[in-house]
Amino acid sequence: RVVVVGSINMDMVAHARRLPRPGETLPGEDFQMTPGGKGANQAVAAARLGASVSFVSRVGTRVHGRALIAALRAEGVDTTHVVEDESALPGIAVIMVGREGGENSIIYVPGSNAQLAAADVQRAAAPLQQARVLVAQLEVPQPAILEAFRLARAQGVRTILNAAPALAVDPALLALTDCLVLNETEAAQLAGLPDAVQSAEAVARAAANALQAQGLPRLLITLGAQGVLVADEAGQRLLPARRVQAVDTVGAGDTFVGGVATAWAEGQSLDEAVRLGQAAAALAVSRVGVQGAMPRREELGPDFAA
Ligand code: ADP
């Protein structure tokens, strides 16, 4: 079992020829409402790849909160430990996309994601007892994640922290992290490196050196189409991504994390876990959408059979 502690949002996306100026109204060309949030995305990615997944979160049921929970359940994710808050908004992203310039403007309302508390996590101790891997990201308050990681450590559950978005991380949380996953930009920031003047791989290697020196046992630094820099006690190695025609890379990192968690919970090695994560992410970026583009295990072929 994989337990994911994290955020869940509704993304409301309106498309127009261009972005409106302040005070201006433009005719829209399209609209979509899709579930998102790094936590929910990673839960769906893992469930599609065959993991038994429990999601721990707080969801305001104003606006479309209940629909968010129902969508997760439809993916086979256990939502028993999602706290429903009738007085709160769920996380909501209002996204405007201008077709011609390919630009967007976003207002993000964190809603109930900002309210997830250590007490909410304590109530989810039961699924953690059956879990092999716990996964969290930084879109919910760090005290809640810290509580989850403490419970996990006490029960021998392995922890994956996806340090995204780029934020300062509580050292106590890093000390309880068995595997830190982050992209090159987030790694450079967390390691306190100056603005990148070198290649992405060189930046990732420097960041990995700095973070390994802080005692982190395992690091996965994602480098988009270049692959993943793996750093552990055996050293550092670059595992290349699959070559695909990328059409939409939004959510690549979430699919990757879901795949790593799934394989790790199956008892596979770290390198094998990275291989599954990268195969899933490569397929996801070759399709439009975020959760909708995440592959099922069968689609990865016989090499990746569960
Ligand atoms: P994030 O979305 O968090 O910035 P990345 O862009 O580094 O993360 O992507 C995460 C992983 O997804 C990569 O390590 C790689 O395996 C896969 N991926 C991303 N973009 C591509 C691409 N263009 N081609 C193949 N794989 C990709």
C-alpha cells in the first residue's frame, strides 16, 4: 500500500484568443474543469500503475469539493481518511489561457489545503500501518507532513518527499526523508546554489553533492527530457528518459513520483523504481492532460508488468 498525504484542487481553465487586460471582458473559446493538486495527481498516478492507494487530505466541500473526492474514488483511491470540511473552500486554481501568445494567468486559492493539520494526519494512522511507502509534497503545511513522517518512521514505512513547489523545508522533515524527489530548479534552490550558469546536469550534480552532505540518503533529481539523476550511497548516476514526442509536460513530475512510489512499495530497487516512474512519465507527456494522460500499468508493456 502507498499512502499519499497532500493537496487536491479543482482547476478551472478558460481559453481565449489572448489574455484579457485588467477590466476587460473577452469572449472565451473553451473551458475545462479538471481535478488537480500534486497530492491527488500522485495518488491517481500510483493507482493507475496498480498500487493500493490511500489519500490523506482535507477538502472543503463548498463549490466542487465533493466532486473532487468522488473523482478520486472513481480512480480506486481510498478516500476514507480525507477530512471533509463543510465550511471551507477546496483548493481552486482559476487559470486563463491566451491561445496566441501561449501565456497564462493563474489565481490559486489554497482553500482547505492550507488547513491540513497534524491532528488530521493522526486520524489516518490506520492505513499507514499497512503501508510500505508514504509520499508527500509541499502544497500542504509542513507540520502535517512532519507528523505523517514521524508515524511512518515509527512503523518502518519508507518516506518519499517531493519537495515541490520550491520552498524552504523544515530540517526535521528532511531528517525523516528516505528519498527526496525534486526537479533541478527545486534542487538548486534547496541546496542554496547560485543562479544556474552551468548545464542542468551539472547543477543537479552540485545540488546532489550538497544535499548528500546534509545526510539525505537517496535523491532523485528530475531533468525533464534528459532523465533523472539518482544519488545514493552507491554514488550518482544519470538514468536517461525515454525519447518521446512531448505534447504536454504538465504533471510529468507527479506521474514520475507516483511511479517511483508504486515500484518501491512493490519492493523493487531504487533504480527499478526510477525506471517505472520514467516510463510512466514519458507516456504521460506524449498525451494532452494531467490526470487524464497518466498511463495504466498495462500500457507500459510486458517489461513493467506488476
Ligand atoms: P517537473 O514536471 O516536476 O518539472 P520534469 O520536467 O523534470 O519534472 O519531469 C519529470 C520526469 O518526467 C523526467 O525525469 C522524465 O522522466 C519525464 N519527462 C519529462 N519531460 C519529458 C520529455 N520531454 N520526454 C521524456 N520524458 C520526460
